[in-house]
Amino acid sequence: MPDVPAPAVTVVIPAYNRAASIRAAIESVLRQTWTDFELLVVDDGSTDGTLAAAAEVEDPRLRLIPSPRNQGAAGARNLGVAEARGAWVAFQDSDDEWLPTKLAKQMARLTAPGAGFVGAYCGLLTLGGLDDQAGERLRLRYVPDPAILPAEGDILAPLLFANMISTQTLIVRRDVILELGRFDEDTTPIEDWDFVIRLSRRGPVAFVDEPLVHQRFSPNSITRDTARRLSSRIRLVEKNLDAFAARPALLARQYRIIANGCRAAGDLAGARRWLGRALRVAPADPRSWGRALQATALGLAPRARAQASAPASSASK
């Protein structure tokens, strides 16, 4: 039997207990006007019939990969990357929808003469949110925010401010993914942010400014786990500390966000500790001092305030 030529693109969908939505996600990929792809659905140890629901779809481009154990979205994506045959790897989520021209418009940018991009992403339209209440009208939000610039090319600085690239909008060269060490399973549920920060340090990234992905949040979305998000943010900042430290205002902002997360979780000692770091990193930042006023209520000691007002060390610059 002759070898089947490798496709240009491999699309990877990690899925865990998404029997109700997996078929729609698969079909949104199969409807793409760009047809030179394979689709890998990695079932991450589902217990609700997700694999059976995916198997109902008949298409020669579809391949189902059962994971031997529940690894989380990052681990499932890594398994898909290991099985991928395409030179480019795109990612879809098991409860979201791609519009039909998503791949075609991104691949047009990536394969244009002289293009030197390591990856591409597109706009995302969020349908609702994590804090939606029953009976509320549907709220729409476009990502990335148009105020975030630059959106293309060297995008490290805006990525250090906030994540503007969700995984299901992303296509990346497979060899670059392997060089980067794939997705960090210890930064779930913000492994996409950690990944694109590392990706942006590898080379320029293209952007298609259209809402070619529609995102929905499922009740079992890992994004809802606030404690895990906090610990993952800490790991993300520590992993990329050299990049953040070169931009003290952005590092201080992350420390303030972590401090707020600790305070929301009832960890006042942790909140004080992270706020102190923010003040030491950017002592002249008025936003840090605004938080310092709030810190009085947390019992920040005078000695810590004095240390925070001292000049930043060279390691923080």
C-alpha cells in the first residue's frame, strides 16, 4: 500500500468529557475551505462517550487518538503534536467553532512569498463568559482588544501585558513547537499563554484580524479553576522572568495581579509578599503605590514599605 502524502496542516483537538460538543467542533474543522489537512482528536480519558461521539463522524482526514490516561489539555495537545504529520500544526478546542475560511486565511499569510512567520493567529469572538448568569442576554467580546498593539510581528511586549492569543486561533510550525519543548503541563489552564510567550521569542507571528473562531465556555472548563489559574500565573512569570524583568512595569503589574489573587483566596501573607515585590520592582509606578494604600488594610509592615521604596536592584532591570 503506497504511503499517503503528508498533509500541509495537522489540526489537533484535545477533548475531555465533551460528548455534547465534540461533533460540532469536529465538523467546523471539516468544513474548512482549505482542505489539505488531517484532524486528530485526542480523547483525554473521557468517561461520557466523547470518543464514541467523535467516531460517528466519517471522514478520511479524521483520526481518533485515545490517551492512556487523563493528562489535561496541554498533555493531550502534546500527544497530538507527537502524532502530527503536517509541517504546520493548528489547534481547536472541543467546545468551540471555526468559521470556514479560518485555515485558508491564515495559511495565505504563512505561505506568502518571503513570509518568515513562525506561526499565525486570528481574532476570536467570545460568546458569553465565565461569570454568565442564567437568564442574562448573550455578551460578545472580541479578542485581541484593538487597543493592544502591536498585534503582529514582534508581539512579546503585549503578550507580557496580557494573553491575547487563545490556542484555538493558533497555527505554528511543527518544528518550532518541538524546539520550544511543546506545551507546559504545569501551567494549565494558561498553558496557551506560556506557549505563545515562548513562541514570540522565537520569531515573528502573523495576525488575521477577523473573528474566525467562536469560543464558548463549558461548565467543566478548567478555566474556571481560579486557584489553579493563580498558581499557573506564578509559574508563568517565574519561567519568563528574564523577559518580564526587562520591562519592570509589566513585571510589577503581574505581581499586583498575583497579590490580588492571593487576597481573594484569603492568603493575606501571600498578598503582602507579592505586593512587596511589585513595589521593589517598580517603586516609581503610581499603580504600585495605589495598591500600597490598599495594603495598609492587609497589615503591610512599615519596614516592608521602606524596603519597597528603595531603588530597584540591577537584577530587576
